[in-house]
Amino acid sequence: MALTVQIEKRYGDFCLNVDFQTESRLALLGASGCGKSVTLNCIAGIHRPDRGRIVLDGQVLFDSEAGVNLPPQRRRVGVLFQNYALFPHMTVAENVSVCLGRMEKQRRKQRTSELMALLRLEGQADLYPRQLSGGQQQRAALARILAAEPRVLLLDEPFSALDNFLKWQLEQELREVLDRFSGPVVWVSHDRGEVFRNCSQVCVLDRGRSAPATAMAELMANPATVTAARLAGCGNFAPLRPGPESGWVEVPVWGLTLRTAVPWREGVTTLGIRAVRPAEAGEENAFFCRVVRVVEDVSFLRVALRPEHAAPGAPYLWMELPPAALPDREGFWVVARPEDLMLLEERQHP
């Protein structure tokens, strides 16, 4: 079952332009305000795109040229909102039952019980949403969504309101539900680890425009743009230019000339460094840095470094080290290995 989304929608100066197709679990990644939730709302029929097409399993849900715009209740799209959107005046069982449609009374009761058991809610059937924990509310919302037998699931930051321990627990429970779901899933999140564990594809949105959907592993290993690299976890960026010979680049703000493992290509504007590591003098791509700041986290140190020949106002280089592993609080040699250097474009996709 395939979901195809090719839409445009304008809000004042902001223009959403999204184009992707998926048959599996696809993550929508991007900065706040890039259009991720708007995309979900357009798929669900809550918002109407200005133009384009949305097709699910061969059925046209929206087509601006053909004048097709199915209402939400005919799309069979299940949406898990951030606030779960349970009906506050209904019990958990009633929230689930109301989405079962026309069904004989005994069968309705049986199916409600089956869904409650699937989401481990047997003991909460007669409780109201306000009496549930955050995790119970999410499971109740999932049970209600599944009651409508959706063909696609849209997850909008499903764990954003939960603490870390509960988030991890519910992620495992959600994965069990998704493993039994045969349709495509579109998952919006700011947590790259969350979607890396659960999604096989990713589509990056940058200021409203989407890159082609790609394998999640490919994004993490070989991002092509600054936005994609930032989403993949890179935290060190600086402008660059071609070096004195092939295979080398210059980073003027840091006063560095570095060898790379990938060739220069047209459109490259920025160097991304996955990691810098302690090094010895004389090691390839090694350079001396002064320590500017040390930030202690729970299980590691974040160290802000300034290369010895950096220009005034140049961005810091950030390094993570185990506790008590700082070589010298004044300064030390680091290495940016060629395989850790990324040549990136600062661009929006057409």
C-alpha cells in the first residue's frame, strides 16, 4: 500500500512544497516551522492544499486539477496528535467504541474489549481521560485510531509530552502496534534517535521544501546539505573553499587546510565535521586548539574549542569526551579525520 504526496500550500510568505512516496515507515524531519505538521494535516484532510495530489493505495484523496478533496472521515487516515485529542466527557471504552462505526451492539462491545486488551487498557475502561497518565492517554488514543481501521497512520511528535523513562517504554509498545500494522506510517519528530530506531525512510523538510525520500541509514551516513547534516547529529560547521590541490579544503575562519575523503563538487559551501578527537602533534589533519569552555553533562563533557589560528568571532569547535578525560584545560591537539569531514550544500530543494 503506497502513499503519494505531491502538494503545495501557501500561508502568507511561507510556501509548503512537499513531494514524497512511501510504502513503509517514513520520518518527516526538519526544524520547527518547516511544515511537518501542516503536511500531516493536509494528508488527513484537515487542511486543504492549494494544488497537487494525495493518493493512498490507488485512491485519490486530493487532486486540485480534478476537483477531488475527500473529507477526513472518508480517507481512513489515523492521526495521533501531540495532545491525543481524546473526548474528555467520554470514558476510555466510549472513546474507542465511538469510532467503530455501524456495528451490532454485542460485536461493538467485543471489538472494544479486543482493542483495549491490545493496548493494555483493560483496567481503565471506565476511567475518563483526565484520570489517565500520559502513557495511558496515548494508548487510549491509539486504540481509538485503530478502531476506525485506518489505512495509514500519521504520528505527530507522539512522545513530546512524556518524560524520558516513559517515552522509552511507550516507544517499545508503539513499535509492537506498528509491527502489526500493514499500511504506511508517517512519523514527525525532533528526536533523530527515535525515528532512526523506528523508520526505514526519511524525508527532510527545509523551510517548507522537501528533499527526496531516502533511506534513513543513508541520511545518517551521507547527508548532502547543512540541514540534513544537522538533523543527522552534526554540530560543527564552517564556510570552506577548495584547497591548494585536489582532495584538500581550506577553512579560513579556523585557519585550517584539511584533507578530505570525498572530492569537491559544485554547490558545496560548508564543511561539516562529525567529530573531532584528541590527537598527537604531526598526525594528519591535526591542529592545536585552546579550550574556551567546558560544560559538564550527566555522562560526558562538552568542550568548546578554538583552533589556534582561528579568526576573531569564528564559531567554536565542539567535542564530547568522557568525564575526567579532558587532556589539558588550557589546550590540546585534536584531529578531524578525513572520513569525518562532510562537504555540504546550503540549499533548498526545488
